[in-house]
Amino acid sequence: MTETQVQPNPLLDGLGPRRAPEPCVLVIFGASGDLTHRKIFPSLYSLACRKLLPEKFAIIGAARSQWTDDEFRDQMEHAVREFGRDDFKPEVWNWLAEATRYLSLDFSDESRENELSTLLNEIDEERGTRGNRVYYFAVPPQAMPTLVRELGERRTTEGWTRLIVEKPFGYDLASARELTELIGKHFAENEVFRIDHYLGKETVQNMLALRFANGIFEPIWNRQFVDHIQITVAETLGIEGRADYYEHAGAIRDIFQNHLLQLVALTAMEPPIDFTAESVRNEKVKVLKAMPTPGPRQVVRGQYGPGYIDGKEAVGYRDEEKVDPASMTDTFIAAKLYVDNWRWADTPIYVRLGKRLARRETTIAIQFKRAPHPPFEDATTEELQPNLLLVHVQPDEGVSLAIGAKVPGQGMRIRTVHMDFLYGGAFRTELPDAYERLILDAMLGDQTLFTRSDEVEEQWSLVDAVVAAWARDRPAFPNYAAGTWGPAAGDELIRREGREWLRH
Amino acid sequence: MAAPLSATHAHVEEWSGEDVAVDDVVRALCRLREESAHETEGPDLRTSVMTHMAWVPSEWEEAAVETLAGLGERHPSRGILLFPEPDAEDGIDATVRMLAFPLREQRRHIAAEVVSLRLRGLSTRAAASIVNPLLVPGLPVFLRWRGRPPFGQPEADDLIQVCDRFIGDSGEWPDVPDAYAELPFESTAVSDIAWRRTEPWRRELAGLWPEIAEIGKLGVRGPLAEATLLAGWLRSRLDRDIELEHYEADSLDGVEIDGSECPTPVERLSGSDLLSAELDEFGRDRVYEAAAERAAV
């Protein structure tokens, strides 16, 4: 038998890959919700402004609300005007609106799933979307199983299918596995895109560029040169009316399980062999597997009481609407973590996260060891701090390096100065919203910035172990005032080892 | 002198002088940056990714400033605009502008430097010696040349030696395709904005593979530069003789393969987009070099 040799296309030389998705329909379940208004539709509009959406494209908003197509379009136009990062351009909006339909759908009414299939087929005919589907689950976790089952049972062999799943992916390890199993009955792992929107942030991706595109950092990115790492995910906001969710989740499930552990993994991971989804995620999973469960003395939890934010009074967590007045839900976590591998053995990673803290910021701080033998008198260097590399994830996205420099003048006095690289400043361009990048990547089938099932399971496994230990004690909540940096025990956690939290 | 490059900057510090020396310009750059420190908590941040030179004969001044205005947001750089006046009395007039762009949630600003030099008389022939002290050390130098560069003449060749990438627009040259034979491929990496304009069409044509492999005649409705480059590209990539049938038009708006219309791409790029794309390129573009070489055949 002779093999037919496929000749490569010589006209593609030098053109480079074009990040243009194939024709498809994006179905948003939970289309009347806050996420669709604030993030999903404004992101789709920004993608449309940059002509990054496929030419043959359609959106179906699906939710319980009884809206018509036009009512839904009106709602989304308001959302784009209010939350979009681009100026409103009627010609772009008209294109997007024309591609948008709405389906009033009760997720618990399985019989109405047929209406969706009918509408999808109709759109394929009209717009040439070739049976390609992206299903975006912007719905509460309890709505997921029905949707997955119904969509799975009705999937056809025509075109490709991708599911975008919002966090939380499960409530604990058991429920996450259950959900993975259910999805796995109908969809392959490479069809599932679990969103952790932190991974869509430019500065989080820049962490990979900083580490693996610069020869100067990687050789010192290890236990020999790094004294410790601090990761802070601080919010000034409270729970913003989300008591139903937050009372069950707490800070540990809302932030620690996903965003924070992702930041730890990206900071500590080994260089991947390439930037493909599997290589990057393999390295992140290795970090999570190497993290021992922190002991009870290495985790501090807190809950905010009344205080002041931006000069205004803020109520305590237990006084928030719909919150149990005796709630024991955590709104703050501080922990000392380790990654037990060759690179990081015995190097503490201090993390803290919480609501109603003193300032909104997400930073990763790499604190290097002091110079071994500064040849200066002690008095000349008393203001000198060890070198510090600060990655500002938000706000003021960028990187600062603290170095010692001579103070101008007679004699030798050395103090710490910061060299700043401000991300938005260097490139003078508005950073795209994380959702823009992630929605586009899902349409393109690129899973690099999405969480894999084994990654989620490792995260839950760590969280379950931490939470299990909490059953044995009952802290005196509230234990920090809104507008501060958390409970005193959080400071003690790091201070007892002769270190301090950074005041950035 | 040229107008400020962007309307979005918070404020402009400016220095100008007539009959100046290059040292005066260097000192002015330092002084303006130091002065920016008085108002805020430190000097304005300077985060350049390149030195961006532009050689702008008077007839291109307006168009050049308009294009550069669309770039300030995307490519932070030290801009050096050279306005040659070979017939004027010898000397250099200079304006140095420090444009301060506001930063979200920051009191400090990002500074962009724009040096405009009017090169009079003899100084037009020694431009390289004037710009050398003004280049930002360690960063790539891009040279945008408006109009037809006099390749082989000192004023062009010396500046080309200084730069890492030469960016022209053969659509501005009256003698294409012959001019392609003079391109300085051995001295520096070369970009051609006319070539960039053909990119959406090249993508469409690439989509016609493998049927397009047997093409005999290419019809192009558009400027001559783009038409000859497309023909050169197909000849070089497919390694065959292809006849070009050219219909003059202001923009590239139709391509035929052996009489059949090629699908029209939707992508349309502005002048700033086109130059911006070239400023993101660093290495030699071998595909362009081969296309330019066979454009005239």
C-alpha cells in the first residue's frame, strides 16, 4: 500500500498562527445573573471591538427570567455601557446584538431542554455555526448536574462542544469528584474548561514570563537564595449580598482553594518543557501534590467585626444581610505552607487572604536572603532591607525590585529603593479583562489557563484536611475589625519566626 | 514643529532651541525628567521598549504625526523625529517633549520622550552622528522612513547602519517593483508596510491550498506595490512563474486566481495598526525578502 504524502502548505510560512476561533454558538446559562452583566457580555463586546470573535457566531442567553430577545439585548446593552472597558460603538454593538438570542429556560424542567436544541439547530442553519458549541455555566453549583446531564444526552456528533464551568467546582473533594464523574460520562476532559479567572489576568501570566523568560531570576528562585515567600489576596469588599453562597463557602473555599493555591503553584512550579496546557498543568499539579497539610498552629482563621473602610463605618460579618448572627464562617485565612521538594524544602510560603482588609491588593513577594557579608559598618546599612521582588497582581499591575543603593552625599549610607516596572505603564495599553482572554481561549480550545480535574482534586484535598482540623476548636469570632489586616494571630503566625508581613 | 503625539497625556514638559548642539538635547532630556520629580513622589517612570526614529521629509509631516499619535499607547519609546531640510542653512533646531501619561490609582506618571529635530543643510547628511548619542542604550532601534529612501546614499545608509529594523512603505515609492532590488537586506532587518497590508489577503490565499498550487495568472485590484508583492510572494512560495494582471486602485480590494475571485478578508488595519505590527517584529522576514526579490520577475 502506498502512503499518500500530505504536502505542507508553503503559503502559511511566515504568517504565524491566527488566534481566530472557528464558527460557534456560545450558550450562557445564567444569562440574567450578575456575572453575565458584569463580566461575560462586556468581555464579548471587547472581543467584538477587536474583531476576535468568529465571523459566524451567535450567542444564546438562557435563564429563568421571562424575557424576549429584545429585552435581553437591552439588558446586555446596559451592561456593556456600564461595565465595558471600551467606548460604546453602535456598529460593534449592532453586530453583537444581531447575533444574540434569548431563551427562557427553567433548568429543573428537563422537557424544555428540547427548545434549546431546536434553537441551536435553527441558528446553525441561519449563521453557519456548524454545530460547534460553547456552553458557559454561569449558574449555581446545584443547577449543574441537570444541565450537564441534559446537554450530554442531547449532544450530537456534529461539531465540537466545550463547557466553561465557573468556580466553585464542588464543595469538597467528594463533591468535586462526583461532578467530575458526572461530566466525564458525557464529555471528555479536553472539553471541560474550569475557570479560575485569576489565571486570565495578564499579571498572573506575566509571572510565567518573569520566571521563565528572564535568565536572571530562575537561578536564584530556590531555597538557597529565597528566605520566604508571602502571598496576599486582600479585599476591602465585604460579601456584597452573597450570604447564601459565602456562609457555606467562607474564605477557604472562596479564595484559598482556587485563586490562592493557583498563585502558590505558579510561583513554586518547575519550568514546563513547553507552554502547552498539559505541560503547564502537569507542573502545577506537582506543586500541589508536594504541599503537606499545614498543622493547626500554621493556619489562622478570622472573621471581621465592625470597623471602618475608606473612612466609612462597615458592619461586622454577622450583621451582614442574611448572615447567621452566630455564624462561624471564616472571612480571613493566614497560613504557613511548604512545598516539600528539592527546590523549596524548608522555605515557608506565608499566605493571607480575606475580606474587609485594610487595602485591596494581590501581591506575591519573594523575600531573598540577606547579603552574606556586607562590608559596611552596621550603622550605614540599618535602613537596608533584604532584596525583595514584588509581583503586583492587582492593582498597579507590575513588578518592583527592592535593592540597596547609596544615599547621595558624603560618607556611605545605604538604604532600600524600589525599582518599579508598572505593567500598564510600560505598554500604555489597557489590560484586557481576564474573562476576555479565557472566553477566547475556550473558543479556541486552549486549556492552558484552565484548571484540570486532578488539579482541582489536589486543591480540595488540601482544603478538606485544613477544614477537618477546624472541627476541634471554636475561635472567638469576630476577631478582627473591618479595615485592618486581620486578627492578631495572623501577625503572630509570621512574627514568631522573626519575620513580618510586608506593608506594601 | 510636530504637534504633540497624543491627546491623552496629563501634561507636557517642553524645551526647545534653535541652532543647538546634540549635548543640549541630552541635557534637556535629563532636566525635564528631573523636573517631573518635584510635583509627585518621584520622577516620572520611563518604561521604554525601543528607540523609535522616523525620517520625515516635509511632505510627509502631517501623515507621520497622525500615525505616531496612534502608537504612543502601544509602544512606549523614545521617539526621535527627524525633519530634513537639506536646502536650508546649516544647523539643528530641536524640541524635546516629555509627555506624562496618567496611571490608574497612581500619583506618578509614565513619561514618554519625543525629540523633534529639524536638520538643516549639512546636518541632513550626518543624521547618524546626531542620533547616536540620543539612542536609549540596550534597546532596539527602529527606523521608519517616510517616502522613497535614497538607498546607497550616505543619509540613508548611515541611519540604516544605526538601526536594528528598517521600516518603509513601498506604497510610497514611485518606482516599484524595481526599487525592491535596492532593499538593504544584508545590512538590517527590513519591514514594508505595504507587505503588511497584504497579510489578510495572503491568509485568504493560503486557505485556497492545495488548489492554488497550479495558479497561472494572478489578478489584483489595488496599488502596484501590493499587487507586485502578492505576485512575488506566490511565485517564491509556489516556485512557479505567475503572470500578474494589475488594475490600479487606491486600496487592495480584489484578488483573482486564474479568473476566480478570492474571498475578501474582513480585517482592515489602520496606519497605526500596520506600523504597530511592524514594531512587534524583530528578526529578518525571509518570506518578504523572497517575495520582494521575485516581485519584478
